[in-house]
Amino acid sequence: MGLKKSKKLRTIFIEYVVSLGALIMTLLLVNYSLFASASMVYPANYSEKVIQKNYEELRDSPKVTMDLLTPMSSFGVYSEDGHFLYGNFSLDNKEKNWDSYSKGDKSIGLSNYIISIAREKDILIINYPLTMQFRSERLRKVLPNAEVAIVFLVFLQLITIIVLWSNRFAKRVNSELKALLITTEKIQEQNLDFNVDNSNIEEIDMVLKGIDKMKNSLKIALEEQWLLEKQKREQVSALAHDIKTPLTIVKGNTELLKETELTKEQKNYCNYIKESSEQMDEYIQQLLTFTKKEIDKGHPNEKVKVIKVLNSLKNQSEALSKIKNINIVWEIDVEENLYIKGNENELERAMMNIIINAFDFSPNGSTIAIYGVADNYELTIQVIDQGNGFSKKMLRYGKEQFFMEKESRTKTGHHGLGLYIANTIITKYNGELALSNDENGGGAVTVKISIFQKDD
């Protein structure tokens, strides 16, 4: 942060108001010097003063001319009985001015006045304005009332100055807010390696300092989180590598066992061990790839036959049921021509993780029910066990990576990956995995995923 001297927003606003007031006063003085000095306009009583100055000459001269009057005035000479003799009154004003004179009126309309001078043989009536008038004849024709024009002009100037000066004030504030905007954009872009600028406005500067502290705290927290995630990935990778050694031994011994004389049932057990070992090896490879963030985020174009995956899951789960002394019930209603776009091994692994989770938390002699139904281009598979069910915390966080809790469904040897990996794979194919508790108290995992017919 820099060390620029900042001002309060209130101080800046007061400076703006004072400077605007000074500009307005200057504007009024300039306008006054232009108009009040009579360099551009005649004063309101100019015609009246000229008439008073030339009064005797107007009364005594043989013939009245405009030389004795102002350009804004007009006159008419009448006989004593009201006949118009000469002058420059318009046709309408000849009778109007005489009628006003006869009635003793001194004004015509809002701003025009009349004055009469009794001459030796006739009567002179002069019509003149008692308002400011422009000296320019052209301006008088366009703007006959200079006062209204000047007021409008000054008002327009005031509005223009207020708008321009307000824009100047707004630009100043906006330029200071730009530092705030740049800072938030960098944080939004997850760039925390920068120095926060300061502002000349104290309130904005306080916000920037607060954001700077927040940025530094966030940077520390993210670095700690990234380090923790890295350590977790390394632990999972190490665990997966450690499993490969005993798994290789199991596979090798199974092959050796198959070369001996075995009963048919024993050979089936060996085949189960071999298939499960190969599947475990595949899972470990996938887990290593997953921890290295190398899983393809796209959707494979492979068409996976739904019934094939379900039959494979059924065989594996039946093998597990014999080992774990747990009954398993399959109720599947799926047609032969239904498919899922994806990867067969990934989908099988996701569902087996759910089934194994049910086996792990089911007591001996209990039953696991697996229901499958296809309807409206959606496959729904539900796995229900007779364990203690999911806790409230598990229902909320059970699909998160490495989530474990010391409650009813947690057993030693679990690392919080099974449901997380299953949910990751199913979500990848725009599916949905939901945790709930069965009405009988056991845990229930429901998977919904889009399917299609081969002809679609």
C-alpha cells in the first residue's frame, strides 16, 4: 500500500459545492457586466428617459419623427377628435392606442405603456416598452423580451455548469473506485499475488485496506488448503501403491492354487478371487489416475449395455454375499436394448463402491436389496441395507472426499473415498446420487442416470 494523503469524501464534496458556488457567482458577475452595462441591451426605462429628455421638442416641433424617440417606440399623431393624422402605428394599434388614451389607461398589455403629449393643434401618443431590449434590431425581432431571454440564457448556463462540474466530481470519484474494481477483479480471477493500491478518498482507502487484509488471509488459507490436498493425494497414492504388492501376491497364489487338484466349487472360488483381484488392480490404477487429476472430464462415446453392467454387478455382489454371510436380493426390470454413454469400467466401479459400502455396514445374516428400473429414458438403481442407517452429518457430507465420522456407519480401514468416487463418476455422466435412510432404519443409496435405446 502507498502513502498518499487521502481526504474524506465529505471534505471532497464540500470542496465541490464551494467551487461550484464560486463558478456560479463568477457566471452571474460576467452576465451582469455584459447586460447591465448596456453594451448589449437597453435598460428597461431607456425609452421613458429619452421621451422625457425630448419632451419639449416633441411638443413644439412642427412634425414628429423617430429621431426624437427610441427604435423600440412607436407613435401616432391624432386630431383632437381622434382622427389619425400620421405616425408608424400599425393598423390595429391606431384605434387601440386612441381608445386607451381616451379611457385614461397608461398601459397596453403586460409590458407596453403609452404617454400622450398635447401639442398646439394635435395630440401625440407614444407607445413604448418598459422592459429591457436588445440593441440589435435582429435580436429584438427574434427575442422581443430581453429579460426573459437573459433569464433563460443564465438558467441554461447554470444547468450546463452544474452538469459539467458534477461530471468532473463523478470522474474523480470513479477514478478512485477503479482501484477497488481492479482489486476485486484480480481476486475474482484467483490472482492473489499482487499489491493493493491505495486511494485519495479516505473511505475507499479504508475499504481497500480491508480487502488487502482479506486477500492476505485468503491467500494463506488457500495455500494451507492446497498443501493439505496435496498431502491427501500423496497419501492416497502411497496407499494405492502399497496395496499393489499384497494384491500381486494374492493373484500369484491364486494362479498357483488353480494348478493344483481342486473341486469344482474350489475352482469357482479361485475364479472369484482372480476376477476380484483384477478388478481391484483396475480400481487402484483408476485411483492413482484420479489422485493425479488425470481423469478425463469429458463423456466417452462408448455405448455401455445396461443389462451387461447389471449382470456383472450381480455376479460380484453374490460372490461377496457368500464371503460376508449376507443375503442379497436383486429385483431388476430393465430391457435388453438400453444403453448408457460412458465407460463400462467406471460405471461398474461406481456401483460396486455403493454395493461394497452396503456390505461393509450390514450385520451378518442381514439382507441387502438392490432394485433397478428403467422408465422415461432414466435408469434408477437403489441399494438398501439393514445397517444402522446414515447419520445427519453423513447425509449432508457423505459424498465429499475423505469425509469420515466416528459414528454408527464408520469402520476402521475406511478412508472416505467410496461414495465420493461413485458420486464423481455418476455426476460426470449427468447422473445423480442421493443418500437417505430406509423406513426400516437401514441406509439407502439411490442412483439416477440417463439411458437410451440403441436405435435412438
